[in-house]
Amino acid sequence: MLDPNHHQGKFGHDYIRVLASAAGLLWSTDDVDVDGVDLCIKQPGRTPHGFGPAIAVQIKTVSRPKWRGGKLIFPGLNHTQFNCLAGDDFQIPRYLFAVHVPRTSAQFVESTTGALELRHAGYFLSLRDRKRFAVDDASRKVSVQIPLSNVLDVESLRALVIGPPR
């Protein structure tokens, strides 16, 4: 059995993989995480917006979320992780995906006849408009606020991947 922290993190990654599969998108991982990307998600083939549009995502989980003013307050990024997402100089758009998961693994899913429910919800945030920290300091944390309207579902994930026409 995985320890609770690894179990929670794995469930968050699998939550996003299931969502991408439901959206008809492909996902992949790099063989080594050297630049803060957990998953790449893409639309295969040619689209009205170009060939093979894709996004890169960093996935974090939270089991004891803090909500304020219609936002999820996520304190779980260190400066190095933040710097891997911030700025507008990436070839492939990058997003933070924060998955609100239950406190115990026994509550991650509910299975009934004809349904499998994954709990609870995922949210997305672009840090494209934020400036990077001058120094990558993995020991310093930064909080980000994710609007609750940024819910990850099939439609919003497709929209993030396909994006505006080029």
C-alpha cells in the first residue's frame, strides 16, 4: 500500500488522466520530471486551431481546502514549482491543476451499479501573467488563488488544450 501522501498524489494524477480520456484527449509523461511538468495533454491530429494542440500541467492535490471569496486558496507551491508555471515564454501553455480530494482514500471513489464517481473536483489556473521569483527556492512557499469558476471538466479541459485560433 502507498503511504497516504503518495496515495493522494497518485489519485490526483489519475483523476486528471481519467478526465483527459473522457474528453477524447491523449496524455503523456516525460520519463524524467526536470521542468515541473507532470502531464502533457493534447488533441491528436489536425484541428481548426492547428495540428496537435497541447498543454503542459503540474498537478497538485489538496484534502483540506481553504475557500475565500469564491476562490480556492492553494498554499502548496514552492518558488521553484511556481517558476516552472509563471511567465509567458513557453511554447506550450502551462497550467496548475489543483485537485480537491477527500481526506481519506476510502472516500476517493464511490462505485454503484452503472456508475463510478471520482471525488471531489479539479481546478485550473494559468500563471502566464505572473512574474517569476528571482531565485528558485524550493524551501519557500507561495499561495495562489484559483477561482472556483475554473472547474476542470470535459469541456473546460478541451478548451484549455485547443485554445483560441492561431
